[in-house]
Amino acid sequence: MFVGSFLSDDSLKRKEGFDTLSYQFSIDGHCDICDEAVVFNSKHDWFRDHLLCSNCGSIPRERALMRVIKQVYPNFKELSVHESSPGTRGASEILKRDCADYSSSQYFPDLASGEMYEKYNQQCQNLEAMSLADQTFDLFVTQDVMEHLYNPAAAFREIARVLKPGGAHIFTVPIVNKWKATELRAILGEDGEIIHLMEPQYHGNPVTDEGILMTYNWGYDIAAFIDKAAGTNTVIMQIDDIEHGIRADLIEVLVSKKQ
Ligand SMILES: [Zn+2]
């Protein structure tokens, strides 16, 4: 089933006054997240946020992530998995439900790594300085987190530290600069104050109403950045598979393997 037309011109994605009522895309398919025959629907041509699974409500980058996890680790349900900043749908829910050994953490600026935030029943882990033991996990998952850190090199090193040899950090991050070199958007000053190098841009934050600042415009050179920082072997995977609802800009999935 195909209704309407697929607009591939991303320059339209934030066009003023975009008429969402007249845009409708639908296609039958199979969802890698809920593992059901579903319909993928979008009322906007910016599929990254709008091409929803009719059953589980997942979006393309979540389905791409789940696809890659299943490909790299067909036995993922038996593995020791940690997810930083999990969402409340999509791959996070499946990993939490199906993995025998799943744990998660969020970053709360007022808490130290390892402390519990009772309100959310969630432990705090600062990715740049985690309290988790060395070589604990087979799989470490993050979704659209690594563009918000002030010291991502430290975070990639820390994630590699808590992975078992042969384990992997599998994650999504918007590689907005593509072939252009990575750019810094904001840094911390000597007193911890934020110094903006570009106009501030914020993304939604699952645990607060405040947006979270984007600190990096990553390019495809992120793979070399990670490997240099953490001694890993990183590949960037790009999937386009509309019958599985995996089509959108900025849905690359990175696999950083610890040697
Ligand atoms: Zn689904």
C-alpha cells in the first residue's frame, strides 16, 4: 500500500507552514521492534521523527538500532546489556523486556555516578566517569546521547572500559555533518559555565522538561574519533529498508567493538 508521494528533498523538512494535513505516507511492512506485521504511517515528510509503527509507535532510528543489534548479536537476549538514557518505547522497551541481564542508567547532574534518583527509580551514571566495574557488559546501548556530551572522548573510553573484550557499544547519533568534519557547538569554561560556539540547539530530554544542549555536530569522522579515544573498532551502518520502516535521514547506527 502506498498513498501519497515520498518527498526525498530534506530541504522541505522544516519549511515554514508545511501542510501536515495534506501529507500522508503509508506502507505495509514488518517491524523489527515489535516483531509484528504493521503499517508504517507518516503525516510529515521528515520521516526521522514521523514514520511511526502502527503497533508500537517506534521511529526509524529505533528500528535501525534493533536491526543492527539483532544482526551483530543474534543471541542478544542472553547477553549482559546496559543502556544509558533509555527511552520509554522502541528498542529500549524490547531490550528491557527480553534481555536476561539488562540494566540502565540516566545522567542526573546533581547526583554522583552510582547514586539512585528515587523519583525515577533510576541509577545515575555520568558517561564520562562511570562507577560501573571494568569488563561488565557484552552490549552497551545509547540512543541519540553522544551529541550532547562535553567530553565524548572520555565517554567512549569509559564505555569501552565497562565492555567485555569482544563486546560492543551499539548506538545511534545524528551525524548531521556527514562528510564534513565534526564541529564543536559548545564547551565548558573553567568555572563550568557553558560557552556557546554556535547558536544553541536543544533536543528533548526523557527525564526533564528542559531541553538538552547539542554540543557536537558529528561528521562521519566520528568513527576515527572513537577508535582513537577508546581503542575500539568502529563501523557506521546505514540501512534503507522501507518495508521494515527503516528509511530516514540521520539514522546511522554505529557499532564500536572492543578488541
Ligand atoms: Zn512496531
